[in-house]
Amino acid sequence: MTGDMKPWRATVLTLFPEMFPGPLGLSLAGKALASGLWELEARDIRDSAVDRHRSVDDTPAGGGPGMVLRADVLAAAIDAAGMEPDRPRLLMSPRGRPLTQARIRKLAAGPGALIVCGRFEGVDQRVIDARALEEVSVGDYVLSGGETAALAVIDACVRLLPGVMGKLVSGADESFSEGLLEYPQYTRPQAFEGRTIPEVLNSGDHARVAAWRRAEAEALTQARRPDLWAARPNQNRPKRTTDG
Ligand code: SAH
């Protein structure tokens, strides 16, 4: 972070602001939050309710089970949070575009994000359209609310911010860099229940270690994620092997 830059800032709109910072108040993200490397504001959607019962939801038009978050209440909550044109406005949604490390990298490189957490059956479509919310998903399964998804998104961004993890995130070796899953990791003890650490990792030969890791990463990706393997960058490059 350079002196004149504002810290990365997450604004979360939720019916459960007490869920934040939650796990993000601990460990490296928590230390970085305390030291001002990033900022978090959790705003209660209910504070923007317009009636005296402070209602935020109503029954779905057309019938059916559950409740839907009201467009007027949510729009008022978004407006009260302040619309900054260059800060992405995300809606956590199982219908959204699945998040990728590439999208996270872009988010982390920007000023931050405004994140809307749905609840119940979801939110009125008109507020999605009227406030140009970008629907993003954390995976093809359904959560009870957007809060745990928002925590995941913020966590993934914050760990990439300069100074948060120091040298730990080089970006070079991690899963999804170059479209590959990460190679297997080992640490002491040398023998665990009769299983030993692969000999090459004890060799001290950095080139051999790098080649082994690369081959393991490629084999794992091919076996577990043929979709990533097919979509990886530079896929015309000949496949490297341990001895090649
Ligand atoms: N009826 C909706 C599911 C609502 S789940 C449907 O079938 O699509 C309630 C809220 O949880 C959603 O509004 C959303 O904010 C959040 N949520 C659930 N699953 C999610 C996922 N996979 N990714 C991101 N947010 C999710």
C-alpha cells in the first residue's frame, strides 16, 4: 500500500451484521484489519426498512413458499451505503457467475466491494436490475444466506492484499495460478505411520524439486479437474515431465 492509497474496503449489506468480521477478525486477516490494511463495514439492511414493523421481506409474487427481500428496502440500503461507481456491487447468489481466482485477483486489485447478502428465497429482481448488481456464486450448492459466501469472497481478496500475508502469497505456486492445482505438500516428521516424504524433496536440488512439483501439479489437475486442464493458459506448450 502506498501512502496516498485508501485501504481496500468491503461494505456488506446483511440482516445479520453481527456475523462480521467473524472469522475474518482472526489470524492474518484479523491482524491486517486491526492494522488498517483493509476495512470492513457491515450494515444492517433492516435499518433501511420503511414501515413501522421494520419489515424487510414479503411473500413471493405469484405464490410459492418462503419470503423475498423487498426491492425498495434493499435499494435504500444500497443507496445509504453510498454508490461509488468504481467499486463493484456484488450480490451473493447461487444463480451468479461462479467465482474464480482470476475474478478475485481483479477484485483485490480494485478499491474494494459492496456485497449484498440475500436471505430467504432471495431478492426482488428489480433491485438487481435497478442497482446493477453483479450476481456471483461460491459454488453449485445452496446456502441459507449470503453471509458465509461474502466471508469467503472477502477472505480470498484480503489474503492477496499487499502486506497481509507477506511472502506467503507469491502468486506463483498456488492452486489456480497458471490454471493448475497445487502439488502435494509435506513437512516433518520424515516418517508418518510408515509413510515417508518423497525423496526428491529432501534432495536440496531446487531444479529437481521444481520439476517434480510441476509434474505433480499437472497430473493432479488432469485427474481431478479436466475442466481446468482443458482451459489452462499456454496449453499448446509441450507437457513437461520429471526427467524432461
Ligand atoms: N431460492 C434461491 C436460493 C436462496 S438461498 C435459489 O434457488 O436460487 C438464500 C441466499 O443465500 C441467496 O439469496 C444468496 O444470497 C445466498 N446464497 C445461497 N447459495 C449461494 C451460493 N452458492 N453462492 C452465493 N450466495 C449464495
